[in-house]
Amino acid sequence: MSESTSNSKLVASPQHETSEVTRTPPWGQVIVLEKAERYQINRIEVKPGHHISTQMHYHRSEHWIVVSGTAKLIIDGKETLLHQKQSTYVPMNTSHRVENPGVIPLVMIEVQNGEYLGDDDIIRFPEDN
């Protein structure tokens, strides 16, 4: 191994942040893994029997990958179950909700992509239950 290889360092690109930010809503946990101008990558954990609010976004789409557990998705009124290693895409302007119908925590990776990623682009709908 050459000297330059053994002393190499990881250097964060100035275009994105890699410091973790954690939120703990009543339904679970969200950890921001990476954030840049037009995308954000989150680790989302939903407790068994809980769900995120039904919502939509005008300026971003989302891609969800299930890492562990089972996700019950309601996207534009259509219910789907996703299991480990499965994924789905949620287009902009589409109502969506994630539930954990299982007995273990649901862990997903979420990739948000769009022209604006601010929290004020989260349009929440009234809860059914």
C-alpha cells in the first residue's frame, strides 16, 4: 500500500451536509443522513402499530426503501404492503401515508428529491383514526 493511500481522508463535498439531525415524533424517529439543495436522505423508523400523517408535497417526490419490517402504504388512496428490500416511488402532488402493521419497528430509507424540500411543503390531511 502506498503512503498516499494509507493516509487518505474522507472530505465532505461543500455541496451537501453529512451531519446527522434526529427528530423523534410520537410515531418513531427520523434521522437526516444527508442533505443538499435538491435532495435529502432520511432514515425513518415507525413504531409497531403507528403511522405517519397522511400528507402530500407540491415541490418534491419521495422514494422509500424498506430495510426491515413491513410497511403498509396508502398512496393516492391505494393500499400496498412492502417488505424488506422492496421500494416504491411517491410522485409530487400525491397523498401518501406509511403505517407499521407489524410487531417489529419498520425501518425505511427515504430519498426526497425536488426543487424545494422545506417543512412548509408538507401538506397534512385530517386523520381518519
